[in-house]
Amino acid sequence: MAKKDNVNPWDFLSQYKGTFFEGEWPTLVEMFNITVERYPNNKCFTAFAPTELSLTYKEVHDKVIQVASYLGEQGVKSGDNVAVTGKNSPEWAVAYLAILYTGATVVPIDYQLSDKEIEHLIKHSSATRLFIDKERMEKIDKKNTLGIVEKISLEPIDQENYIFNKKATKKVKLDKSSETDIAAILYTSGTTGNPKGVMLSHSNLVSDCYLAQAHMTLYPTDVFYALLPIHHSYTMLAVFIEAISVGAEIVFGKKLIVSQILKELKMGKVTMFLAVPMLFNKMLRGLLNGIREKGIVVYGLIRFLMSISGVIKKVFKVNPGHKMFKGILAKLSMDNIRICISGGGPLPSSTFKLFNQLGIDFVQGYGLTETSPIITLNPVYAYMETSVGKILPRTEMKILEPDSRNIGEILVKGPMVMQGYYKNQEATDEVLSKDGWLRTGDAGYIDANNYVYLTGRKKSLIVTDGGKNVFPEEIEDVFQLYDEIEQLCVMGYITDKKNKSEGIRVVIYPAEKYLEGVAKEHSDASKKEAAVLSHMQQVVDEVNKELLPYKRITRLTIAKEPLEMTSTKKIKRHIVAKVYENL
């Protein structure tokens, strides 16, 4: 909740200290117990597919205790690691909490990984048990070589092994965690290499949850939409943990399909919509195209009214757009939405600006898995369109070796910074200093008001012939609202081996709808390819006009296949670079 009159959103915890918890922060278990005490009859978890299911906080608590007692009877205890992998669902969330209630550590694993990759992470994490969707249950650990004692189904189609049917035969005393114990081991998505297991303590996650609320008011009446994979730190903290900290409802989405998303947003009366830039860009493009179809006069009038709405919102701190454009927002099923939050990647300021003009409180934040993940968040009442947000309370940040523009690697220190990488002290020492400063690997700068601005990943930096530093993300942002482009990746290519200087290239995968239109005009494959290349070169030329000379693209490649992405829709740069380095 927004900080007012020196009142912090976590101050209410003081009335529970000494009864529900003893430390500086409650554990996740203690936090959930407090919420159940405060809001037992609030809706907690809701799903519309494959069958409709809705549980209150009291009902979820009962199921969590039931499953935790079963695990405890089977010998699960403090010091054990238990894995969970599957599509977003109430069952997934109950498994997560039940593991914590035994005193054990939860290992959330990306369900979109291959069987081999999932097995590798299970083995690396030393997980003794696995919660998993029925369709993958028989495929994982076929040879029983991973040391998994039991696999429990997250889907009711397997009644015998179904999570909600697991019960203890007697009363079980469960181990209790302290706030410094490891709550979760989160494996990074591996956009730049092999995944590492990030160890996050209970206090890492709980402190981050409450400190983020200093920049954003949350209510027990809010409805969060868990659309992105819940194993990922972004959804886990910003949706799952934030919601259960205030007694809000979570609607679980399973598929990144726009028609399904719009349906669930409306059915769930979602007020808090968190997603990645790619999805917000796609929704905005669809909306603007729909307005354009009404004719140039109507389109011009609406855009004019949007600009007026944006000025009023920014200058006078009132929001006329939500009422003015209620009909337009309803077409996107966004008429109930209070706040949209973009994370997981850079967002073009134009998208940020247009959503705010439409009356949506649209903000973005920044963080890493290693920081639980939130370290900056734009306050709704004082947002900066080009910034990834204001530094959270109790969080320190500095720039390492800033250049002439004050840009350098961002270092962060605070209660949300990880405990280290699991079984990888060498990697831990590379990024985490003895006095708690974490090297983020991201480059950017901080203004006088503690707002942070990102320029790109340090590892993907391009050094041009003139010795200028260019971050691919700065260029990619300019492309994001071109409908004919589905994916793109900007990278360097060697122009001078001796001086290690680089030129700038872009790999583009065109949108299917655009390709279908080209195919109707050109039946010959070679002519179709030439037409696509010609048009994309025109797009690149347009973008180049908006860029400084040293940032301009000098090489274009059209991808024949989609570029490989993580589950949160980030391009895997290291793989794209390897595939296209000699083309």
C-alpha cells in the first residue's frame, strides 16, 4: 500500500508479532496464517479451466494442512527439497504452500522445459518428491534413477495420486521454518547460458513482497491474474505472494492465447493484470487497429481525446480516461482492471504512455530472480514513462564504473538479495560480494529522485567501430509496435577482428498474418522472400532514422523459424547468436 503519513503497508504486522511470528519478518507460512486469520472467507484461488474451481482462504488453508500432514507422515522435513512442475493451477499453489508447511524447501521447475531438462534440475536440486501434471508423470524419471520417492498428480484425472486426495492417517507434527531458512530454489531461465539455482529465504520473499507495496496500494478486494508461468519469480512474487499477503483473489490462467486471456479477464473481474511487454504490445496493437478501422476521423478524434486524458492524468493526478474509454477498454476485457504491471523485459515508453492515456494505471518494475525479484517499481501516483521504477525502501543501489553518460552496471543491496546459487559457490562469488552487493549484469543509470533507467544487459553490449557502446535493447524497443514483426533480436557482428569492433545486425521473424498477406500477392517462393526482405529493409530504414548514427543497423537477416524463447517470452540471445553468427 502507498506510504502515507509515515505509515508503512507492513506496519499492521506488529499486532501479530509474538503470537504468529517472532522474527523481523514472518515466514511465508506465518504470512499465510495471518491472512487466513484476517480474511478467512475471501476468495483465494480460482480457475475456470479445465473445470471451474474456487476456494476461500480457509478452504485453501485446510487443503494445505491436509497435504502437508501427508508429506510429514511420509518423512518430509526441514532440510528436504521437494519439486513442483506443472501448468498454473490452484493445485500448484497448494503444493507450493504445503511443501513450506513441512519446513522443507520448494523447487519450482519450468513446465515448458523438455523431460531431460526437468530431470536435470530435479537431480541437481536433490528433490526427493515431485508434484507434477498427470500428462508428464510417466515421462519423468522413467528409469527411477533420480531418487524421487513419490510423484503426486496436480490433476484430478489421476484420482489415486491426486494432490487433494492425499491425507495423513494420524496427526502429524510438522517442522517449522525460520525466516532465514531457504524457502525456494528457483532455477533461472537461462537466457544467457546454463540455469543456476537461486536460493531465496523466507525473509527474502516476504520482505520484498511488503516493501514493493510501499509503491503500490493493494486491497483484499483485488483480483490478480496468474497468466505467466507461476514457477517464474515474477509471477511467484508479484502475483502469488503479493495476493496472499493482502487476502486478494488469484485467477489462474493456463494459456498465452489472447482470446482465452480476454475471456478469463472478464469472467474473473480481474483488477491486477501482470504480463510481459510482448503481450501488452500485442493487445495494444489489436486495439489501435480496431479503432483505425472506424475511419481516419474517428481514429484522430480518439487519439486526440487520449492525449488530453494523458495530460490531465499526469498533471492533475486524476484519471478521466477510465470512464471516457470504458467501451474501448471493455473490448479488451480491461474495464475492471485497476493496474497493469509490465515486467520481465524492456517496455517501449509509447506502450506505457498509451495505456495510461486510456485510463489504465499502467506501470513497470524491474528485478531479477536473484532479488526475489522486485527492486524497483513505478508508483502509480508518480510514474515515469521511460523509467523501470523507483528504488524500493530499505534497498541500496549504485552504478559500477559509470561512463560519461553515468551509465554502468547496476549493483544492488537489500533484504531481498538472494543467499547464493545452490551448489555453486564459484558462480555466487562472481556476482555477490561478501558485504552483500549483487552485480545485476544490467546496465543503466539512476536519477536524483532514485528512479532507475535501464539501457541493456552488460553481456549483450555491442562495441562499434568508433568505440561507442550500444545496448541491443535500446534498438529493439523502437521496433515493438510494428505489426508485421513477430520477433526480433539485435546483436553485434565482427567487422574488425583485430580491434574487436562490431557492426549492428537484426534478425527478424515476421508475423504469420503478414506472411499470409505476402503469399496472396506472390505465389512464387523466391518473389515472396524478396518482397519480405524488401519490406523489412524499409522498416529497418525507418527505425534507423530515429537512431543516432552509431546505433544504426547495417545488416538484416530474415529468420525462417521462430526464435527460441524462455517461458516468459524472452529471446534466448546466446542461442540466436550461435545460430546466425555465420549468416
